[in-house]
Amino acid sequence: MRIRYQLALGLLGLGILFQVLRSLYFIYLSMGQKNICPRCGAIYINKSKRRGLGDLLYHLFGCIPYRCTVCELRFHRPRVQ
Ligand SMILES: [Zn+2]
């Protein structure tokens, strides 16, 4: 029972870690570029509405949510000048 609990907790941790790494990867990809979607490279991205705790955390680090109008990917990146 205890082992199963730890396993579930471990999987949850891995999931969160994966999400964080994925976000960092997208931020890394979009650094130094202008308004470009990190997945498909389209230039058509719009600011997305902020929602939830996740977006608030990103906001603390100066990142805001964007959505690609081509592939619908929602990602965070530093504010575009
Ligand atoms: Zn895209």
C-alpha cells in the first residue's frame, strides 16, 4: 500500500517535472526570436487570456501566455517587445 502511494507520488512528480521542462524548452526555443510559434514556426500568435495558477506562476517570471493561431499550441514566453 505504501509502495503504491509512493509510486503515485513519483509519477505525479515526474509529470510536473516534464511540464516544467517542456515549458523551459519552449521558452528557450522562442528566445531571440520575435513572434514565432515554437512548434510550427508560424508567425501568427496571439496573446492568450491568463487563467489559473500556472499562468500566475509564469507571470511572476515575466512570461505571458500566447496561442498559435495555426497549430493551437498554447505556450509561455517572455513578453514580446
Ligand atoms: Zn504553431
